[in-house]
Amino acid sequence: MNKLKLLYSYEEWKNKIKSVCGSIDGISQDAGRLMELSFNFHRSEEEEKEYKLLSKKIDEKSVNEKYTKLTYEITDSYNNLKYIHDDERRTKIYEEIGRKQCEIEILKEKED
């Protein structure tokens, strides 16, 4: 797998979660082709290579999407901390940030 990377900017992420249909993305052309190939039980060698390549590509995109989401959620939590003065709430946010950071580290370990 390639190195983890952010798929879009923090501002784009903020706009995406604010939009009404932000979490509903259409199916990509690659995903459609992968589904088409997965239903073909008698694939040729070329189709098998394409199937494996598309599977890997979609898996990488999925991992990068999760990495991007976790990174920006952590950034967002840190940005919101300056407005929170209750120690109990701050502690909960720090714990949440720590859990998300652990998830990122697990993604990095799987990448190696």
C-alpha cells in the first residue's frame, strides 16, 4: 500500500460535513466496474488483473478516506477546545482525541 495521504483540505471537509448530502457519495466508476467484474465468475486473465488492481485501488482510497476523516476530526476537536472551559468536558475531548490518534496509528501499522 502507498503512504497514507489526505484526500482533501480541512475546509473542504468542513463544507462536506455541513452539506445536507455530505455523507452520501455516489458510486465511483471504479467501484461500478469492480462490481461488474465481481459478478463475472468466468473472468479472463486480463479481467482478473483488472479486478485485483481495482480492489487494491478502492481499498487504498477507503483507508485514506478514514485517515482523512480521523485527522480532521482531531483538528476540529483541538479547535473547539479553546471554547470549552469545563475541565470534565475537556478531559473527555482529550480522551476522544487520543482514541482517534490510536486509530490513525493502527492504520499506519497496517500500511507497513
